[in-house]
Amino acid sequence: MAKGLIVKALSGYYYVLPEGQAPGTEALVQCRARGIFKKHKVSPLVGDRVDFSLTENGEGTVDAIGERTSELIRPPIANTELAVLVFSVQEPAFNDQLLDKFLVHIEKAGLDTVIVLTKTDLKPEDTEWVSRIEPYRRMGYDIFITSSKQMEGIDAVRARLSGTVSVFAGQSGVGKSSLVNALLPGLKLATDEISMRLGRGKHTTRHVELIPLNGGWVADTPGFSQLDFLELEAEELSDCFRDLHTYAPACRFRGCLHHKEPGCAVRAAVEQGELASWRYEHYLQFLTEIKERKRRY
């Protein structure tokens, strides 16, 4: 039985790079997963270290999945170390509510995070994004300002990703594939124009795939604009907001949800202007989503 890394999943097939082989399409083994995984409600993911065996037709079978260090549901990927959240400053406009939703999921997964802003060459008339992004910098997130067309900020992003396994995620149309193309000249991932009528991008990436970069891997993923909170409890939400979590220990009651409880240090920080009110509003919106989900189920 051989060992390898799943670098792509597509239409029920898993493409495994055998251990010791240099990255390249010719080295990949097209595999199916054993039926036992379905029985145990487990699916192999891109990024999984696996045991596989070859079949008579030259393909293979994934027989066992190694222990995972991390796992994301959307996008479905395992063993990543760094999340690269890509957001444009225009077309589509910078969406801090969606960014906060992504950050909740990434914080829950325990990954390091960098935020990359794209399309600065468009010179947006609305520059509110400049002030909106500063709180994230103060929270300790690395932020990169880029233009794939003008190659601005690309070297800095490439250096940050070197030697890591990173996953790209963000709203459709923000330029994730263009950014990966800029990081890896000659790759030529499919890109598409933003839909001005719908105000969002078309889904140019159809699957999750690991791409080698400077001794590490980057994953280009399908764009999407909605995330749910199926894996998160209301009591865990504030832990996923770095700025709220700073004040939470000073709340009067343990397990405070920072909503209507008396003696809430988080609400006091908002009222005193120490905590951005719009971040707190996003927290309350997400809290409501979680509570409504629990009532439905």
C-alpha cells in the first residue's frame, strides 16, 4: 500500500500525488474512495494524507485517511495551516460583514489568517474600506493590499505563503484566481468578469485543488457568498471575534452572550467607543442566525 497526498477532488475522483513524487499532472493517480468511508460518513478531502492501492486498470483506491490537523467544511479541505481571505475594494465592493463571517469560521477551525484586498487599480470612489480594514490590522491580522493587473503587493503575499499549506477563500468575483495566477505566472487559472447586473462574480473555479508554491501549497477554491453556522454554538461565537473576546472576561456573568445581560463588558466597550459598533452589530446578526438555526432543528 502506497502513501500520498490528495491534491484535487473532482466528480467523485481523488487525484493523489504519491509520496516522494514531484508535483505534476503526470505523477497523479486517479482514485476512488472505498465504500467504507461512506458507511462511516467520512469523505476524503483535498489536503488529506492517505494510504492508497493501485487497481488493475491503472487507477487507484483510497484505503485510509491520515489524522487531520485541521478541517474546513466550506471550502472542503483538510490540513491547511493558513487561510487567505480575499476581498476586493470594488466590483464587488468591500463586504466587511461577509469578511467577519469568514473570520468566524476560520477562527473556529484554528487556522492562521491573512486578509488580501484586491483590485486597488480600479481606484474606487468610495474609500470607506480604508477605515474599515484598520480594526482588523489592530486585531493582529496580516493585511496585504494588491493589484493583480499591476502586480502590486504580489511579492509580499508570495513570501508570506512560502512553505505553508494555504487555502484561498472569499466571495465570487473578488479575484482569487487572478491573484493565484499572479503568484504563479504561467498557471492561467480561468477567470471571468464581474456581473454588473447581479453585483457579484461568476464561479470560475469549479473544484478545490492544491497548487505547488515555493515549497508549500496553495488551494484555489470555488467562490461563494453565503456561509452557515451549523458547526457553531451561540456560546462559542464571541471566541471567534478577537476584539470581543478581549473584553469578554470582564463580563459579570460567565457564559455571557453579550446581548441583554447586565454587567456586560462587551456592550460597555461598544457604548464607550472602544469597540467598533459595526463589528458588534455583525456579532448580534450571527448570534441571531445561530439561535434561529437551533429553533429550526
